[in-house]
Amino acid sequence: MTATSQLDRFLRDTRAVGKNASSATATAVAGGEMMKAAGDVIAARLEILAAGVADPRKTDLKEIALMSSEKSEAMAESAASLTRNLGALSERLSHTAADEMARAGKAASAMATSASPQAFAAVQYDYALGWWSRAAAQMLTLNAEMLKAQSEALKPIHRTAVANAARLKR
């Protein structure tokens, strides 16, 4: 591997780390917004329930019905998102593992047929160095995919909580 290709790989990986950090920050902010909105919604709905207990004629049945259906819909959408993203991640990891097994098999064959101890060591070194590079890249990719899955699973819950808080604030 040349110094230029190592530098190119380093720059690519550094950009990926920066993008992952930005994604994690945005998801953390959305999580905080969701928690605040959820607290506001809970407080508003407790007031609605208390008013209904105090005077059953004023019970807001529509809002009470929404308490369960909105949560169920948001959680179902979140679960579907996780299922899609983790399924895709699992498929990619399976392909990556199969590819690495093939590479290991080729390296083992090359080592077994090496003409000298030096050739054996060179093949082993090349495989190990390549494996380390691939493992580092896989770690970055896996991290990005997990952040994406987390972010996308949070979106429907965040959207519902924030919309409810705004609606109930009136």
C-alpha cells in the first residue's frame, strides 16, 4: 500500500468519524426534545384526565382515545424501522464475513504453498495488514449503520411526541 493510498484511506475514515459524530449529536438533541415533549404531553393529559374525573360530562374521550393509539402507531413505525435497518445490517455483515472467510482461505493456501519462510511471512503479513484495515473500516461502517438505525427508530416517536406537545399546548 502506498503512502498516498494510506493517506486517502485515513482522510476517508476521518470524514466518516466526523459524520458519525454529527449524526450522534443530532440524535441526542432529538432525544432530548422528545423527552421534554413527552413530559409536556404527560402533564397536559393528566390535567385532561383529572378534569374528566372531576366532572365526567367534560371528559375528553377523543384525547383519551389518542393516548393509546398514537403511542401504538409510533412504536409500530419505530419497530418497523429497526427491523428494516437491522435486517440490512445483518445481511451486509453476513456478506462481509463470507468475503473475509474467502480471503482467509486464499491467504492460507498461499502460505501453505509458499516457497520459503520469507514468502510465508510476506503472505501472512499482507493478509494481517489487510485484515486490520478492513476491520477498522467495518467498525466505522457498523457504527454509522447503528447510528442510522437509532436515529430512524426515534423519528416517529419524536414526531408524535413533539406534535402532541404543540397540539396540547393550546
